[in-house]
Amino acid sequence: MNRIPRVYLVVIAIVLVAAMATAAYLRRRAIETEKAVAACDTPAPPPKPSNPPPKLPGFEIEAACAPGEAPAKPKK
């Protein structure tokens, strides 16, 4: 009857140690991620689409214009 409280203490100690190890791992991973992000100036480009855009009748994509440029007129 005296062993039952000891089993609970061992289980609680194991859970506590596991929680502390998880917290330390996550803290270290966050620090490493922060350093990696700080060294990167620009984000990664988006992946290219695997499928070409659909060809719909009457649908045209207008050319984009940068500031200071006149917008391109769509072809008819």
C-alpha cells in the first residue's frame, strides 16, 4: 500500500520533466528561427502554377503598370 503514492510521484516527475524538455526545445527552436528570419531580406518567391491559366473567350489580362507609367490599353 505504500508503493502507490510513489508511483504517482514518479509519473508526475516524468510528466514534469517532459514538459520542461518540450519548453526548452521550443524556446531554442524559436530563437534559431528568429535568427534565420532576421538574416533574410526578402521572402521566397511564390511557386509557379502547375497549370496554365484557362483560355476564356472575351477575358483578357491587362498589363500591370508601375507608379509613374501610363497603364497599357487592352487589345481588342
